[in-house]
Amino acid sequence: MSWKFWKKICANNLMEDDKQVSLTPALLNRDNENDKKQYRSVLNLARKIEEKDILNIAITGPYGSGKSSILRTLKKDFPKYKYLSISLATLKSPLDNKKEEIDIDSMNNRIEYSILQQLIYKEKQETLYNSRLKRIYHKSTWAQYALSFAIIFYAVALIIVFEPSFLKVEWICNRLSNPVLNKWSDIFALSYIFIATIIFAQKTIKSLSNSKLNKLNLKNGEIELKENKEDTSVFNKHMDEIVYFFEVTNYNVVIIEDLDRFNNTDIFLKLREVNQLLNQSNSMGRKVTFIYAVKDDMFFDEERTKFFDYITTVIPIINSSNSADKLKEELEIKGFSDLNVEVIESLAFFIDDMRLLKNIVNEYAQYREKLDEKLDQNKLLAMIVYKNYYPKDFADLHKGKGVLYDCLHKKSELLVERNKQIDERINGITKKLQSLETTHALQEKELRLVYIEGYRKILSKQNENNVLSFFVENNFLTLESIAENETLFNSFVSQSSIRYQKFTRYHNNGYYGPRSYYDTGEDSCNIKF
């Protein structure tokens, strides 16, 4: 293959790699306008580390606010300090399993054990030679060869010095019988035996000093010297190991992250106690500062000031109000400017972590490059956001199950059911409307009837006879007939005079009267039309 072909392949690979962003905490640039405000926290930490009385520092902020970026920048820009990083991100929290009953003491011991492990395994075994916590010591091939030759040379040196008769070979002795050679070989052998014996004795003494007496076997019984493990925490049991670790190393700043995952403030008191013992130890000769990265709601009220000597707060660079702009910016940097702005705003509302946002953009770029370009890119982005928030349900899509699969697969059934619900709702509203219209019509009829009844009562009282009907549009009509028909009622109301028919014992007669004479009917009914 030609050089140009390989150059083209490399260029394409570089372009693909350029679309992927690292999810590790980003370093802050003090000269960058966007990082200047966050960089103040770095400067605050550096200043407080120098202060003699400040031993426990907390850097607080919500998840994804940039605490790790600040700590990483501190280590880079202030290398004069010797940093020891302890992370509990891989230690499973019992809070993750809601069904499991939480044992605070057991959880504290697990945390302390994990911290102790990270201390011990941080350094080589040669550095922590006097530690009682033994590890598997790997000897290189050359070290094994050297030890083998040293043992062989020791045996040869013993033979040269003591010359045992059972190992004496006559012809070899005759060939090597040189006074000068014998003299220097004896000197070399004695020197080697002396030095090797001292080294062996030193190693033996160190090994014995690391041993621990737990039981004495006597003739008439046994004496137990073991500690009560149930009443002793890991830190208390191995406090000498922790102090010894800092004695033989140069660490003066300890950074502890992810301790807030356990929602347990007791461990902070224990670490504060460890810090106090280290700084009060005369064998240390230096100040050791602990820095804790914790979330804002880890402590309440005055608890914050009880645990820490200084607290610096980190303000998140992303939240629901600006996440849309951040997402749009990251997509445009990758060259994806063809997405609908409204879709981006709708999706970004749920994103409040910068690392999660970057991962969404990374995965979207990967899927977009590998899938058909004819796909709806807005829907693809929505699926990637869903994947990051509900990865298990997204994985179930490939198996033909899950909540999202059921929603997509049963779309037609859901639409039918939804239409049925809408139709039922429409029918219910229609029936209610018809009922209201009927009620409205009845109310109008009743009001008209009350109005006419007012006239009838006045006329009946004046004539001392019951009025049966009124003359409207060339007919005598009952009160109910007039009230039922709005047109007849309007004619009755608009008449200048009222003609009515009253009932007597012998016959019915019709009478006239001016309307003004009977208008008190409206007042008596207290009704206006």
C-alpha cells in the first residue's frame, strides 16, 4: 500500500477520534475566561493548605459540579505538595440495595478497610517493609537468580573457610595449592560470610519484629492474647500502620472522594480523629491536610462546621436553565448543526451533569456515523438521551421487551384505546350539555309560568273568582300553554290590555282590563324579562 493511502486512513481516524471527548474531569485554565471563576476555588484551597490550623477542608457541591476538576487542577498547578488520592467510587454502598437492612458499624468498617487497603497498596513493599500487613511479594527473575547465586556463594565460602574433609578432592587441591590464592580466597570468603550473615540477621530481626503473639501454649492450658475484633474498628486496630505509612512517605495532602455516597457522617469523625493523631505525632514532623469532596446536602445545620476547618463551595457550570445552550454548543463543535432547536431544549431540560452531557454527545456521534443517514436525527438524539438515563430499558429493546418497547410495539393498540377514551369523554360531555340545555329550557318555562301566575293571582283576588285563561292571539289559552311557547308569552307580555276568562259557578265569562292596572304582577313576582 502507498504512503498516501495510509496517510488518508490516519487522517480519517483522527477526524473520528476528534469527535469523541474524554469524560475525565477537565483541567481548569486560569487564563480561560470561562474557567476563571472556578479557578478561584483552586487558589482558595492552595492558600488554606498553607495555614497551620486548617487540617480538614471540604469542597462541596452537587454531583457533576466540577469538584474533581478543581482537585485535579490543584495537583497539577501546585506540585510542591505531595498528594495522596483516595476514592471510594468502586466500593458498593448498601444504600444501593433498598431491601437490605443497613448496618452502620459494618458499613463503617468496610469504608475504613477500603481506605487502609488503598494506603498499603499505594507504596511498594520495600517502602513499607516493617508493616505487619503482608502482601504477596513478587521477585523478578533476576532477583531470583541473584538470591540463588548468593546462597550458592555462601555455601562455597563456607567450604573454602572450613575445608571439610568429606568434600576434599585431591587433584583439585593440588591444582589450586597457591599460598597467595589461598590467602585472598579465605579473606574474600570470610568477608562474604560476615556480610551475608549480617544481612540475614537483619532480615530475620525485622521479620520477628513484625510478628504478633496471639496465643501462649503452656503445659496446663492456653492463654489467649487476641484482641476483641467486634469492639474494634479497622482504624483503631491498625492505627500504628496508618501512622507508620505517613512516617515513611512524604504525603502531606490527602484527597478523599466519593465518601458522601454512603450518607454516613460518622466516618468523617473517624477521619478527623486520624488526622488529629497524625498531626500530633512527634515522629511525623510535618502537617498533613485532609481534603474531602462532598455533596452540599451531606450535612445539616452546624454539622458542617463541626467536621471541617474550612469549606469552599463549587457552583455547577450546568443546570436546567443553561443545559440547552451547552448541549447545542457541544453538538455544533462536533459539526451537528442540523438538529431542531426545540428538540434540543426539550431534551436538555433533564440534563444537569456536564459529564453526562458530553457522553450523550459522544454516543450520538458514534450512532450517527454508523447508522443510516436517512434516519430522523432528532429522534436518534432523543433515543441516546433515553439510553443514558435508562440504560437497562434501552438494552431490553434488543431483546424485544421493556417499557419503551411496549410503548412502541403497542402504539396502534394504545391509539385505539386512547381514541375510545376520547370518544367516551365526548359522549359524556354531550350528554351533560344536553342535560344542561334541557334544564335551561325548563328553567325558562318555569320563570314564564311564575310571571303569568302573578297576573292570575291578582285578577283572581280582585274578582273573587279563579282566572282560568288569558286571551292571546285570538284564543283563550291556559297558563301552561302560554309558558311553554316563548312566542305566545312574548305576545302576552306585549299586549296593551289583558283579556281573561274567569270561572263562576254557573258559566265562564271573558273580561277586559287595561294592562297598567295589573302591572303590579311584575312587582309581586319580582321578575323582569
